[in-house]
Amino acid sequence: MRQLSEVQLSELQQDALAEIFNIGVGRAGSSLSLVVGSQIELTAPAISLCPLDRIQENLHGLEFRQFSMVSQKFTGDFDSQAILIFPETNALEIVRLMAGAVELSVEELSELEQEAMCEVGNIILNACMSAVADLLEIAFSGTLPVHRFGDTCNTFLEALGEESGDSMVLFLQVEMRISQHRIQGHIVFLLSVTSLAALLQCLDAYLVKSGLQ
């Protein structure tokens, strides 16, 4: 069996996932626009696959010393823990825009953050998983979103708990544009080795059906 560090996506698998998640973030942008009352665009995500123990490399230096994180667990043909992460300053800006009141203090924004970020996370993560389910013709059920604060990458790893184990991470970098604001965040899908194999099997079946493989 190959080591986790040697597991890679083929070019076709990478392109297919990019297409699927592009549809997902497009749906999320439309839904968030209705919530915020302002046009929201989410850029096509850049996707990479890496072992969990390298997640710190992906987050290092990207203003993630303090972050706001929303997670949901999805079970189905394969299981995944889906996580939306924003630097804390960006998260507060999202809350400010959702509240529609730029005069709110930092303290007032912080009080609203958990509810607002759970709503944003629920929309974005469910839109992504819905796109995966629709295009791969599979089904998922998801838990309610959970919000957490963190101040280091270690806190992020601790939040995943022991269940993370020997896992791989699908790492998506996205950018949210609201009016003149550009807000960078990341979407992480934590997959066990078994779930990753099931995802790749579903993905290959999709490519065959689409005549791409």
C-alpha cells in the first residue's frame, strides 16, 4: 500500500474536483447573496491533497494565527468532516456585512459571530457537498454546524480530535468578494484513507460516465 504522502490526484481527478467544487461555491455565492442582500462572488477554488500532518504548512503565514472555524460531519457513500476557516479579522468583516451595520463595535460583532459564521458555514459547506452528491450521484446526511475559535494551527488540529487519525485533507483555497471587500478563506475536507479511496472510486466512475476516462 502506498504511503499517505505518496497519494496524489491524477490530472483528470483534479480537474473533475475543480469543476464540482466550482459549481458548489457558485451555488453558495448565490445563496449568500440573498442572505446578505449584496452580490457575493466566490472564486473557483484551488485544490490540493495532502496528509493531515502537513495542514500547518498550508495555513502558515496566511493570517491564520487567529481564526474562526465552522465544521460539519457528512456521512454517506464516503464520510468527511468539512471545515470552513477564515482568519478572525475576515470573519468579523463577514459578520459586519451580514449585519448590514458598519458602526457595530468589535465587541458587538464578536457576540454575533458564532451565529453568523454557522449560517455562512452551513451554506458554503452544504453547497459544496450538494454539488459532490449531485454530480457523483451519491447521497449524504450532515450534522448541524459547529463554530470554534482558534489561535494557532495546533488548536485547529486539536479541534479535529482523535477521530482525525491517519487522514488526508482536500484543501480548497477560496476568495469571497462582497462589494469592494475581498475575503480569503479555506475549505478543508478531512477524509480517512477508506473514505478517500471511496471518493476516488466515485470520481473515476463519474469520469467514465462523462466519457472523460
